[in-house]
Amino acid sequence: MVRLDSDQQSRPSGTDAFNALAVVPNRMDFDAPAPSDGRLPAETRIGRAALRVADLNETTAFYRDVVGLAVLDRDGGDRPTAVLGVDGTTLLVLEEEPDRPERARTDAGLFHTAFRVPSRAALGEALARVRDRWRLDGASDHLVSEALYLDDPEGNGVEIYRDRPREEWPVDDDGTVRMATEPLDVEGVTGAAGGSDDGPADRVPPGTDVGHMHLEVTSLSAFEAVYVDGFGFEVGMTGPNVRFVAAGGYHHHLGANTWRGRTTPAAGRGLAWFEVVVPDAAALEALRERLDEAAVGGDVEFTVDERDEGIAVTDADGIEVRVRTP
């Protein structure tokens, strides 16, 4: 394990790019939208995420010991998997595929999976685990949230963050939720954890979930064609190289950027799929209809397949999104 200095706050390259952007916010209302208006319901959220990895044991140990997830299940069959989560709820599935090539430098795919903890104290415990057992790549205050950034052993990006109460989010006169990238108050976050002679807490607390997913894409216009026109997410903050979209006035459920100039669809190891969870069957059917309309009326190619739990959408970059109800 690699220890870091207590004042280390270097940011990953993606965060540096976000900080340097002239970001233009779009209006995102706090009022819950009705499903019939072409937008996703406010109750929409991110569900499980899955990664294809080369070394299941090493990667499982990272998400258990550093991120703080519990191992809920292991399958050592022909395609070994590990299921991790919190309080019996699955958040992450790891699929071992050592023969699949590693992700190429040009491939679209994952920027980071963002695990949201329920309190500043829980974020402080996460920071203590990272300091004790791994290495920190970045730490930022985004006004709406406080966040830690690191990579797993196979280079998959990870964010661990806590939201400030929504009533504390800065909002412009036009209703825009304002975000920024500022240095994290590391001492304050550390102090919130309280400290223990026994070392950091081994597990994140109940209430932890996957708050958002951030993707690296080949085209932001193609991203919008699928996730805004098709899914019904609302556009939040935008810039020349980044889009944030969400449902129900959240700061973002999905991020997409072109900072590293990805030019080819996802193909190697890394992100296998992630879930968007809608509140009920009516919302799922409305989403199906929007996707059908977007496929007929647009120039961006994507596929929609039926699954037992709902549908699977494979976007223009080969990224699979599974949509289901709770």
C-alpha cells in the first residue's frame, strides 16, 4: 500500500480540465418534473455498475479495503465474479476477464464511478482509509459536494463524495445550480470523522450508493442525442468539452467529457455496464417511447434490447446502460 502526505491535494487530469473550463450553466429546475413532459421523473437514480477486470482478487480487495464496500457474493465459475455493496444492497459487480484486452488509449468508456456517502463524517473515514491503504489523486470542493479522487489497481477512476444539503447548493437567479472546483478542506473532512485508535472504519455506512457515473465519450452531441433526447435527462452545466445531465434538479447523474480525445468505441476491460433506475413501469415505458422516437428522428445510432428486468441501451460509444425499475 502507498501512503500519502496529509496535505496532498493534487487533482487528476480530468478535474484539472474541468477547473480550467469556461463552464456555461443551463437552467435545471428544482421542481420535480412530470414524466409526461419528456423528462425523466425526479426519483430517477443510478443503480449498480459493473467492471471487467483482469485480476479479480486484487480489484475486489481494493473496493473492499479502500472504498469500504462489503463483499456480498463471490462466484468462482467459468466467469468469476465478485459482488460488492452496502447493507445487503449491490452497488458494484466485478467480472474477471483476463483474456479481454486492456482498454486502448483511444477507447471511450469510464472516467469514474462515483460512490456517494451519506455524511461528511463518512467522507472523512473514506479519506482515512485512502491515506492508510492507498494513494489519493485528487480532493476537491465542488460547492454542492466534497469529493475524493483515486484510481483502482487497473486504472478505473473512482470518486468518493458527499453532497451538501440541497438547500445549501448555490443557485443563480435563473435557477441554475452553480458548481466549481476548489481545494477541499482536508482538515475539516478529517476532523468530521472523529478519529479512532483502532484506525479508519472498514466499511462505508448504510445509505451509501452510486451517486453518478462519469463517462469518456467520442462525441458530446452523440451523448446528448442518446441521454437527453432519448433518455430524457436534463442538461445542467456544459462546456466545450463536458456535459452534465440529471433528473429532478440533481447536480448530475451522468457526466461526459472529451478531455482525452477518445475516438473509438469502448471495447476492452473497464466499464461493462451501469444502471439507470426509474421509479415505475410507466416511467420505463415512457423512456422506451422516447428512445424509439430518438432512434427514428436522429442521426446517432444506438440499440435497445429487452431484458427480464427492463431494457439495455448500447449507446453510440458501445457503452451499455441497463434500465430497470426498483
